[in-house]
Amino acid sequence: MEPIDTAETVRTQPIPTTTLSHAPFLSDAVRRQHAAFITGDTRFASVARLLASLWRVEQNLPASIHVEQGSGGKAGKTRKLRAGWRLRREDALAGRTFLTPEIAAYVRRVLILREPGAMWDEAKILGHLLSSQGLALNLFAPMALDLELATRVWSRLLPNFVLSVTHLKFETSPGRGDDRYLHDGTAWDIQLDVITPDGELAFIAIELKFIEQMIGPSASVRPHYGEVARASGLYCSPDDPLLYRPGIEQLRREHTLAQLMVDQGHASRGLFVLTGPSLNLRVAASAKVYADTLVAPLGATPDRVGFVHLTLETILDALAHAGAADHARAVHARYLDFERVAAVALGYVPLAPRPPVPPSSPLALPSPRPSAASSAASVNAGDAPAVNPAQATEPVPTASPTQTQGCRSSLRRSRQRTPLPSAAPAARRRSRPTSKAISNTSPGGNS
């Protein structure tokens, strides 16, 4: 009998279909082999970058060039790298980063009709395959074009908050530079206008992250921010320095902006949602830390805007159940099929794009209008989002009875607080020009 070639057997076996609890480790050699090497990438960013390069190859699109700035003793020097996560100018302008021609056409319309002051980084959206704005457009554009689809998705995710979706818009703010709000350029990535099950006009403000490390840049601190935070009624300790740290301060600005909309009568209710990949543990940790600063993370009081962390996988699962399974699979293959990256790192035969792995069950929120007898009661523990056992190691924020019944004590919060990454130099968020020419050497290769 001929001996079995165990090495060949291992190479041809598919990787198990279990959900990863963390991003696989990629050697520099593997990253360079697939034109996906960037100095300083986090473990998650390196995996997302390689997946983007694999997707580009499948689309028969040539790689572009990334210019890396020198550091240390090589300060001032640059080198050009083949960038598998970037598209050439002609392909970027043709909308090749988008999953369908319909999405590409919709994005062109959105960019032309953008709100005054909206900060769209067109170079990244069109030519950078890891752009969070590009991901937001690829994922949400079909829902913007089909509000019945959006209704099926979000009424499944938030059944006690959404009866129907009436409008969806991108990169939006109720008033940039308006002193009735934050008097700055703070905006949400996506806003859904909805009608609640009891007929109230409400909205969902969404901040979407992809490979971001949640360490900045941060907006310059202004006295008005503290005034708004104290008046919002959202925080256990509104002057807590934690609320002004990179990774948290953007969440505070956007959440208080949402609360101002409700306070000024633009909507009866609001909900602030942070979403990102389940394996971007920095996003999940920041969500947990932020939720711990809130009086009622899930919005137990109807006139206070709640906060929810949803993974992108959860949204894709709802999208598939809503009748858009093909689109959910396409988004998953483009952005989230990290098992495929693990297979490449392990030397298995390249796998076809995998369908989304069903995550947790739909999230339950408190009822829109509790009865008079229960209006002062907090959300019970059964309203917490369920966690997939396969992802039990992920630091996903959950609504414990302590969190939903009021502020934790300072001592308990200090003991349970998840450490944040070190702060980056302060810089004003969304301070880029409103339009940039497409360039193969535009800055920001890590985001």
C-alpha cells in the first residue's frame, strides 16, 4: 500500500465551518504574497485587507499602488507597494468597488445630492476596498432603494422599535455648525426614519466601523460638549473623562446629537446604533465601555435615546431572512468571510466565498410606550441581545440588570471597565475636504 501524503491531504481539506472567535494570524510572507501588507496593521485589519485582495482578484481587477511613508531613520523617504486592497483610477471611477451597477448608480446620485458640509472621502469610497463609507453604501443602498426590504430587516432586528422604515439617508446631520445642536460637523453614517409600533415618528442613527481601531482622531474638546452631555440625562457621570477619550468621544457626540433631535421635537423617539464586524474586538470593547457609562443603555425611558451594539453579521442575517439572501452573501464574501482568509493562511486550496454564518437572534428592545404603571421601570434582563455560543469569547456588550436598572457604582464600573487603546493625537473628526480627486496614492492606506 502506498503511504498517504498527509501534507497533500491537509492542503485539500476545507476548513471547518465554525465561526472564528478572533481574527487568524497572518505572517508577513502571506500578506506580501497577496499584496496585502501594511506596516502597523492590527490583526483584524490585516485579515480584512487580505480578504479585499482576494475579492479584487476574483473580479479580475488589477491592483493599484500604495505609497508608504518612511519612519524612524527613514523619515521623509517613501516606497511604493503593490496594493491589493486598492483599485486603479479607471476602475474606481467606473464604480467597480460596488457590488451591483444599481448600487454604483445610487452612490453617484448620493454624492451629487449630498448635504451641505457632508464629509465624503470620494477617493476612499471609490478606490479603497476597506473604506467604511464604501461598506455602508454596499450594505445599505439596496435598503434605501427598497424601503419594504428595509422595513423587513429592521423590524426583525428591532421588533419593539420599528414598524416600518420611511426613509434612509447617508452621512447626515440635523444641523452641521448649528448652535442648537453641537455647533460642529458631527454626523451619522446612516439614518433611518421609522414609525414605531404605536405610530410614533422615530429614527435610528447608525455609526458603522470596519477596520477602525477606535483610537482617534478625536474632535477638539469644546465647553459646549460638556453642557450638552450634562443636559442629555444619558450618562451616569457626564463629566467622566472617559467620555472624552478617543474611541468613546465620537460615540458621545453622536449619541448626544441624537438626544438633541428628540429634545427639540424632531422625533418622538430615537435609537443610536454602533455596528461593526464581530471580529473587530476593539469596536465591541468600545461599545461595552460606552454602554457602561449610560444610565439606561437600551433606552428604558422613552424620551431618552437608547444605545445598541449590533454586529454586521447580525444585520446580514436579518437581510437574508428578509428576502435578500443573495445580497447578504455578496456582502459577506466581500467583507466578512474571514474563514476563507484562515484557509489561505493554513495553505488549503482557496475556497469559494462562503455564505454568512447566522449570528444571534433578533434584538428585543423595551416597548415604545410603557404603561403608566411601568413607565419608570427599567428594561428587564430578557431584553438583552442574545449571544451566539460560538462567539461567546467576543466582548459584546450585553444588557445586564445592573446596566438597565441604572448607573453602576463608580467602584464597580472602574473594576469592570474594559481598557481602551492609547490615545492618538487630537484632531477634529470629519475635517477633510468635501471632495477629493481619485488618486492611487491618496493617504490613509490603513483605514
